[in-house]
Amino acid sequence: MSKWSSLFIIAVVAVFVGVLAFSAFVTDRYFLWLSLLLLILVMLPFYVRFERKAFSSREIVLIAVLAAIAAISRVPFAPLPSVQPTSFVIIVSAIVLGKEAGFLIGATAALVSNLFLGQGPWTLWQMFSWGLMGLTAGLLGRTFILQNKWGRILFGFVWGFLFGWIMNLSFLLTFLQEITWVTFLGAYAASVYFDLAHALSNVFFLGLFSTQWIKVLTRFKGKYGLLDEGKEQVR
């Protein structure tokens, strides 16, 4: 999938979310099933491409292992709301392995971790949110922003809030009987603590461990010639 295709998907989803939110306010109708359907349609091409692409067994194993690490690392931190290293694993994996692998690792990590923490309508939204996090990290992986530690920290901090804002839509569409500006603003105001906790945990893990993880993954990738998409040396 080309860079422009990925950006097109992001743009389509952004427009849909805007129309969805506007329609909910104007008509007082629920669009839960429509939103879930669109999330499936957006994520499906990535899994179809993964299924059709000629990945080597080593590449498949590497993506699966990183997705498993991202998923399992979420479980021990479950008692601490929004504090987990899952986003960190997704971001550094996407920087090294690219946008497609980043999306797959993020989406799969959400699905697998919820086998332990509980599945529900929120699972698709988490798959989309973490998948989009991996996609954008892969798209920016070669730029100065993510090749620099402070850029990675800023990226993780911003995505801590973006993740929460996307998940707030799932809450509004799934659990509220009536969507108004009051309930909309109330939901987003109530999530500030959790979004900040997520953002700061990303800052912590990316600040301490991202450079070492990226070097290890880059060395492993180069040694075995995996996912032929080189990256610059990180600082």
C-alpha cells in the first residue's frame, strides 16, 4: 500500500468521524453499527494485503512476536488505567518495520490483549486506534521527527491524547442514550486524566527505551533482510 493510499484511508476515516459526530448531534440517532462496519472496512485491506503478500516465515514470526509483546505487556498494567507499554512497542516497531507492519501490530495487539481484559464494541475501536498509531508512526518513520528521540517523545505524547479522543467516540456511540454538546464535552473532559496518563506513559517508555529497541530491531531486521525498507540510524 502506497503512502498516498494510507493517507487517503486516514482522510476518509477523518471525514466519516466528523460526519458521524455531526449527524449524531443533529438527528439524535445512533450510528454504532455503521461506525463498526466502517472500522471493519478500513482495517480489512491491511489484513487482506498481509494475507496476499509474499512474506517470509521470519517476517511473519517477527510481526507476530511484536504484536504478542505489545498485547501481553498491557495485561500486567491493567490496574493502572491508561498506563501501559503497548503504544511504545507499536511505535518503535512501526518506525523500523514500516507502516503496514505497524498497523497490523497495533490492531492485532488490541484484539489479543482483550482476550484477557474483555472483548466488546470497544475492541474494534482500539484495534483501529492502535493500528492508526502504528500506521502514522510508519509513515513518519524515516523523517527527522521519529529519527530523533525528542521527536518520538512528542509523537507518543500527542498520540496518548489522540487515542483517547478516538475511544471517546466509541463511548458516546455505545453507552449514551442521548448525544448532546453537554454529554460530548463532558465525556472528553472526564477523559483528560486518562489521556494524560497514557501520554505520560508513552513519554516514559519512549524516552528511556526507544533508542535501544530501535537499534536492536534494526540490527535484527538488517541481519535477516526482513521487510526490505531501510531506516536511518536513530539518535
